Amino acid sequence: MARIYSGRKGKSGSKRPPVKRAIRLAKEEKKIIEDLVISLAKERKNSALIGTILRDKYGIADVKHATGKTVSQIMREGGVYPDLPEDMMNLLKRAVNLRSHLERSKADKHSKHGLENMESKIRRLGKYYIRNGKLPKDWKYDAEQAKLIVQK
């Protein structure tokens, strides 16, 4: 018997439907979805987690397909999008955690090299966001500032 490849290794959880069908929703239903996104964002959830919650808990397979806007666009319009882009914030969190690990484990050379690579990636991403106007022109990566930003 042949196995059907589902695109995922695990069998638990839900996944998107394979075929995109046009969903016709009333304006009120779109407004309800947008309100859900904004309320979840106010609980400090990121856009990927909001999409997963809407898919698993509320049965909304694709927010963009249902409302015509992405989760991030809805968050920006609602004024709840974070100051730093989400990928930058995730990198900062990882760098802060790795730096605290290195304070406890000074002999961990592999993690030290990983931290150097991660901080380099943060600087490159920062240059990109400065060019595109998503970060201020005077933005610089600083480990202490990153720690304060992540703790907020």
C-alpha cells in the first residue's frame, strides 16, 4: 500500500486546505475576523501565532483569503503592530538568550561562534530595514539595548 505524502511529518494538528476557494464573507464577518486579530495582537501574540490560532480554534484557514488583508496589515491598521519587525525581534530574543547562556557557560566555543553569526545577521537585517524606512536612520545593534527591548 502506497503512503500519501501530506507535506508534513507529524500527523497531529490542522493544516491548510489544499485548494484555495473564493470565500464570500459579509462585511460584518470580515470585521469580526479583523477584531479577533487585533484582540489577539493586544495580548502580545505575533502574526504567525495569530494565524495559527485563527486556523485551529476558529476554523479560518487563511486570513488573507478571507479578508483580503494579511494579519500584519490588519495589525498595522489597528495600531497594534510592534515597533520592531517580528523577524528582528525574534533574532534579538535568540541573541539575548544565547548571551545569557554564554554568561553561565564560558567555555562553549560553538555557541560563541553562533552568537557572532547571529549578531552579524541582526546588523545586516538592521541595514535592510533602515534602507526601507522600517527602522530609524540612527538605529544600531547593542546587546544591552537588545536585552532591554526584549524584556518589555
